[in-house]
Amino acid sequence: MVRGVAPAVLGRMLHELVPAPCPCRPLTFSPRLATIRRRLARRTIADLARVGKRIVFRFDSNDRLVIEPRMTGLLLVSDPPDPDHLRLEFRLAGRRAPHSVYFWDRRGLGTITLLSDRAWNEWLEQGRLGPDALALDVEDWVRIFQRINRPVKVALLDQRLVAGIGNLYASEILHRARVHPERRTLSLRVADFRRLHEATLHILNEAIRYEGSTLSDGTYRNALNQNGGYQNEHRVYDREGEACRTCGAIAIRRIVQAQRSTFFCRACQPAARGR
């Protein structure tokens, strides 16, 4: 989303934030939306970045508007999938198109937070967000994961440990790394971490290149309200019962971990000895 939206907003003035008359569950704003609108009106967007799974607008005042899309939030530069779940319109000053950017959220689970420069730095220092998954090296993987003892799939989803890996991509990363999702982190060896490191870089960069994954529910869309393309590259996710696309030997299995679906191949991702 950030790559698709950034060219449309960088260096442009935000004329106003306009809430949409959505009849569904309201978003969570902090502070109140009226305060956010007042502080950001006529401010220039100096930077737009992805921080973990969050989208962060930095304005010329050094205020940060932090959007956490959660499961169904989308930031769009074109008309949203439908008007009923449109939540917020960013009206941009000037004659240049696009004239607006939209935040759309079907389930209304997204959060929007305005932080001063000081509050932003304090938030980062509190350790609520781990280092970005694409910034880690093998030594970082060892240092982070060998101080805990949890199933590796569950650990990958903990944004306090590593930021930026969602449920879908965790299954794909573990499959490419040939690591069983239920293996405990303390059982992993350096060779496992090397494969996890390589798999994370490959999967996440490919997902970015294909502009994400649009599943059968059609919820995810890119910034132009078009399907992503990475769903066609999935090896295991949402393929329960289908032959493994890597080995072709057995069917993909689905289990539930931390209330989330995990997909894996028992042939490609054998359980640790002693299980």
C-alpha cells in the first residue's frame, strides 16, 4: 500500500480530513478525530513509510499519523471497493490528481493514532514494535528467537519480536525454510535461522513486488483498488487438502495456532526429532 500511495501524497498539503458517513462499526481514533483534523489541516506530508504492519504519515510539523489497517483496512488512491465501508477521506490541496486518498475498512478493526514527534520516539523506545523483518540478519534471528521458547509460527506473528510478518506470509516463510510450524524456537539451529532469514527476504520482497495477496473473499486490494498477484505464488496458504506444490508427495495440512490458521507440508517441513 505504501509504495502505491507514496507518489500521490509526498510533498502535498493535506487540505482536510473528512470522515465518511459509515453506518458500520467505527474506527478507533486517538486522540479524538476532531483533534486530529485540527492539527493536520493545511500540513504538508513530508514522508510516508511502512513501520512493521503500520502506515506512518510524517507531516512537516513532525506529527505522525499512524494507521494500523488490521485485517481489512486499505489505503487507496482510487475509488474504494464500496462506499458503505469508506471511513476517512484525505483531501489533498492543489489541482494535481489524485485529489483524495481514502482509508476503507470492511470490519472496522483499524486504528488511527496521531503522535507528536516526542510521543512517536517514546512509543518506539517502549519496545512495542520489534525490528522490521526485512532489516534482520542471521545473527539477529538467533538473538531474538533463542531467548524465548515458543512455537516458531506463533513467535513470527509477535510484532514485539519481529515487525511486518502477517499470518499468511508466516506459513509461506516456514514452508520455504523447511521448518515445521510447531517447532519450539529453542530447538532451532543456526542452519534453521539461515533458512528463515533467506525465506523471509524472498517471500516478503516477492509479496511486495506482486502487490500483496487477494484471497477468495476479495478483501485485500492494492492502492489502485485492484487485485494483488501474490496469491498465485502461494505454496501452502489456503491450500488444505491440495498436493504440495513443492514436493507433490502429500496434501497440505491445516492446523490452528494462537487462533490463526497455519498451513504446511509434513514432507517438506518435518517435525523435530523427539516430537
